[in-house]
Amino acid sequence: MDSDYHKPFLPKGVPLLVLEQIEKLEGKAWAGQITRILAERRGRTTSPQVTTAIHRLRDYGFIERTGEADAAKSGIKRKLWGTTDKGKTALQEAVKLYGGFQRRPDMYDQAAS
């Protein structure tokens, strides 16, 4: 089998947005925080979408756990995530391929009308 047969995985959609936020937050990103940021930015982003994206990005080696933090109110430990070198490279390649992260208003606003 030809070694070029399988193209490397590049995240897109919610996983790409999650990877972007983890990179921006520099190793201090946790799922609830990312969910809030994406919900404000793109609307209709749910916690299960973000959690699934985090698991997939971790499985591909794009992110890794950087520690834990205690939630002040609930006492539940938050898993903190940061990008790996492989994740930074994938993010750069995806931005080149997909042309950035511009939100198209018509994509999400029509369904809400």
C-alpha cells in the first residue's frame, strides 16, 4: 500500500474551533470555558459537542492535559488542556486549507428565524 494513501487528519468544524480556543488559552483551557466562548461566538454550541471534540483531538495527539484546577463553587476538578506541537501544526495547516475562521451569518441565522 502506498504510504501517501492516507492523508493526515485535519480538524474542521467544532473540533477545529475547539483546537483554536485551546491554543488561544495557552494550556489553561477547560471544556466549560470553551463551550461558553464558542456559544457566544457561533451560537448553539453544546457541552457534548465540545467534550467529544476534546476527546477526538486528544486521541489524534493534538492536545494534552496540562493539569487540573478546582472549580470554586462546585469543588469539581476541571481538566485543563493545551495544544501539542502536532496540534499547533494541524491548526496552522487547517487555517491555510479552510481560509480562517470567519462566521457566515447566513449559516446559523436562517435556522433561528
